[in-house]
Amino acid sequence: MPQNKQATAARLTRRSAILGLAGTALAGATLRSPPGARADFNLELEPPLRSRTRASGIRYGCAGAAPIVQPDRILLEKFAIEANIFSPEGALKWIQTEPLPGKFDFAEGDSIAAFAARNDMLMHGHTLVWYTANPDWVANLRTGQAAQAALERHINVEVSHYRRKIWAWDVVNEAIEPDDRLAEDYRDSVWLRCLGAGYIDLAFRLTRAVDPQVPLCLSEYGIEYVGPKPRRRRAALLALLRKLREQNTPVDCLSLQSHLEAHQTFDRAELTGFLREVVKLGYHLMITELDVNDCRIGGSPDQRDRATARHLAEYLDIVFAVAKPLSIATWGLSDRSTWLRQYWKRADGSPLRPLPLDADLKRKPMWAVLARYLAGQERQPT
Ligand code: XIL
């Protein structure tokens, strides 16, 4: 075996052992039944999503507010019923965890860790290094030395604090942005300005040094659809992932944020090709921030729910045909609380319905699609 292939194989075996899973490649085939096909089928009587994941090993996560700042106790209870991963929606962002230099505040994150432990859930580490949600003192860093010192302290303290409590870290979030018109389509950020593109490698190495076991992920969005921009994002992300492999940067996973938009068209061929390359490079896949934006599709709530479920099935079909993700997490659980409502308004004024439960916490067709894929119902070879 050529040396680099040997290294990749060894890394994969090591990582697979750590994760307790193999990123199984699946042969192409067809879906069983269309989502929502059985109108008489009562989803409420079905066992929760987390129970589906036992056989397949694919975990189900939800992002949400930390229990100490979550007034909606019923929603919180639903998290524990449906999910076996809790993703902090904001609790681990820098502005929250280190608002002033060296003054750490883990109250919110710790309340998630405690809730997760009580309810036999894992906790996702989102996120250590991002271009936004930083306190002013970070946004105003100006030199490489100061930025490196800040990064080192932040990662050392936070990753040690959560060692053995976090099942995977999104170490670097959203490193690509073609609209910023910078070399290699890297996103403009305080980190890029102070440290150059090497900040990505540095962040991963720092994290790995503190926790040799935890899987480390690069997280990205905007790669699913047809069009010049997603194409450019896929190319830039793949180039970055290749470079990180060549540099032997300790990255285990690609976190596919998967903020889907029901009015868009998947670039099935290119997305498949992209994912195949990513898996070939030895990366595992996780789906970490799934929602299906229904802002720009017409129809009644029922029709929209069926359309978002179909859209999701199409997406999961593409991903699963390449490799089973280690987990699927939705960015929220119920339509009563979704970040999208801050940014998107439907022309008809009706509220968005992007998540698996509706605003009354009733399971939607999207829930049924998740149940099917989480059970690992792989496509059958034709
Ligand atoms: C979002 C939160 O959901 C919002 O509440 C907050 O106002 C902004 O950030 N990609 C990410 C997440 O990686 O951290 C973002 O979360 C959504 C997009």
C-alpha cells in the first residue's frame, strides 16, 4: 500500500475504533415507501426516534437552549424523549463561554451536560472556533501572537472542562465563504486575518492535544444544491479537506450542517461526487444542523409538511448512498422554536414549519422520514 494510503487506513481504523462505528459505504438502490404514504398511520403511537437508533448506531440529536435558560419545560422533556444527543444551540459559543479574556462561564454548557447525563444523552460540542458569536475582545484581536494566545487558552480550558462529556467537537465552524472573495474561498474572520489559513490546523491540533479521544469535526453548510455558489463551496471545502489530510491535521469528521431549503434542487450528481471524495479521504460524516426551510414553497401546512419530508428523504437518500452518517441532528425539535423564524418570513405570513414536530409537538411526516433513516433502513440493492 502506498504510504499515504496506509496512513489513511490506519487513521480510519483508529478513528472507527474510537467512534465504535465504521462509516459504511452503501451500494446504490431505491427507497421503500414514500414519506407520509399511509394516512391512517398514527405517528404518535410510534416509539421515539432515539429508540430507532439502537440497531443502526446512528444517533439522533437536537439543538436547543440550555436547560437553565429554557422556560419551555415541555419542549425540553420532548428532547429527552426523542433524542440521544443534545446540541448546544448557543451555550458553547465563545461569546457565552469566555465573554472576557480568561473569564470562563460554563453555567449553560454544564446544565446541558447534566441534563444529557441524567437522560442518557450525549452532548455535541458546538463550537470552538467561528467567525461570529465572538465577544468584542476576540473580534478586536489584531496580531497573530494575541490571536494564538487567545485560541490556545480558550481551547485548553474549554476542551479540558468538557473532556469525556462531549461526544464530538465542531472545532472549526464555517471556514468557507466564496462571497468574501479571498484566496481559496476562505471566509474572512478575525482568525484568518491574524493567523492566516493555518488557524484551522492550529485549532484542531490544540484540541487533539487536550483530548486525544474525542472525534473532531469541521462544520460547513451550503453545499447541497445546483448553482454556481454551492458548486464553488463544494470545491473550496473539498480542497480544504484535502489540504488538512496532507498536513496530517487531526480531523475525523465533516459536519454537514444541512440547513435545507425545500424550494431548491439538489445537485445529486455533484453532491454524491463530493461526498464520495470526502469519504475516500477518510472522513466520517455527521448531519449536525438539519432543518428544511419552507419559506418559499406554496400550499397548506399539510402540503408543505409533505413537501419538506420528501425533500429530506431525497437528501438522506443521497447521503446514505455514499456513507451512513454517525448521527443526524436537527437544529431544534419543534416548529415552535426555530432560529429560522428570526431570519425568514413567508409571504403569506404563516409561520415556518422546518422541524420534525409541529408547534403543538405533534410528529410530522418529516419525523417519519427521520425514523426510517435513523433505523438504518438502507436502500435495497435493485
Ligand atoms: C444560530 C442559532 O440557532 C441562533 O439562535 C443564533 O442567533 C445564531 O446562530 N450555523 C451554525 C449555528 O453553525 O451555530 C447557527 O446557530 C445556525 C447556522
